[in-house]
Amino acid sequence: MNVRIEQSWKMALASEFEKPYFASLVRFLRNEKASGKVIYPPGSQIFRAFDLTPVPQVKVVILGQDPYHGVGQAHGLSFSVPEGVPAPPSLKNIFKEIETDLGVRMSGYPNLESWARQGVLLLNAVLTVRSSEAASHSRIGWQEFTDAVIKYISDNCEGVVFMLWGNFARGKSELIDHSKHCVLEAAHPSPLARGAFFGCRHFSKANAYLTSTSRTPINWQL
């Protein structure tokens, strides 16, 4: 199956693209579109996280659950929205934690592409969603695909920081070899977590780990 995705990921995930579940997933999306359903993000941006962060560059994985389902929000990166779109509540809380953790001032700029270009894979477990219907594509096969992505990184990369926020993301911990990677777990940054995310200090911890393994830390400030 010919999937438009960055070359290193295309090679890494070649076997997944040939599996029956992936063919079924593609058929489902085509049928949704044919029936007039509006799908986010746009087709060209479904694999945006992979395109911006090739396999050899992965330093950090921030795992989200589902793309934003509002108009103009989803653009293929977990927690991120394009410039000109107001930062959603979870992203605002992420920025608050960065300010406290690192002692920097965040601009509120909501597009996280600069993180991605530094090696932060902003991966949603589910890569598409129907407009205004949260989790509407959660059972079509995406999780099998992204579980394979997490497992591939764990098996084939060294010293990656995995940030797992909330019970859903923390459930992916079993896919990761903790002996060769840094796994950071915390509550979800959503306001529904009632502030339990604050104080996790994941951003300074990630940079300390990267520095300890002789890798360039991430500039989190936007």
C-alpha cells in the first residue's frame, strides 16, 4: 500500500501498511469521506508528526489520545493547533507548567512545530476524528498502528523520553522498554484533572535526561 509518509517512517512501518487492519482503516476513511463526513486533520496532515520528526531524530514522545475535533484545530500534532487558533485548555496548562518548571515566559503561541523539528514526536494514539465527534475514530485501527510506532521506537531507538499524561497514555507504558528509555508519567493536563498535572516538571526532567545521555536538550520556550 502506498502511504505518503516521511521515508524513514515508511521503511520502519512498512509491514504495518501491508496488514489487513490498515487496509480496512483506509477503506473506512474513504467511505467516511464519500458519505460526506468531515474528517480532521486534513488528509495531507494525518502523518504530519512523522513528517516533521524522522526516526533518527526522535528524542521525546508526547502521547495524546485523539485529534481535536473542532474546525481548524487539528493539524497532525498532539496537543498543538495552528497559529491563529486559540490554545485549547490542555495546551494552556502545558504552557503554565513549562513556565513554572523552567522559569521562562511562554508567548501562548499554540503551534508546536518547533518542538517537532527538534525531535519531539507529537503522537496521537488515534490519528483522525470526525468533525464535532470526539473519539469517533477510536476503534477503526489507529491504535494498533500507533502501538506499533511506540514499540518500534522502544525496540530500535536509544534513550528516548516518553511523556505519558493521563490514564490512557499511561496504559501504553507496557509497550516501552524502561531499561533503555526514560518514561515520565503524570496526570493529564486537562482542567478535568483539577490541576494534578502541575508540578510534574517533565520538561526539566526530559532535558536533564537528554543532557545526561549527551544529547541536545529541547528548547521548550515558544
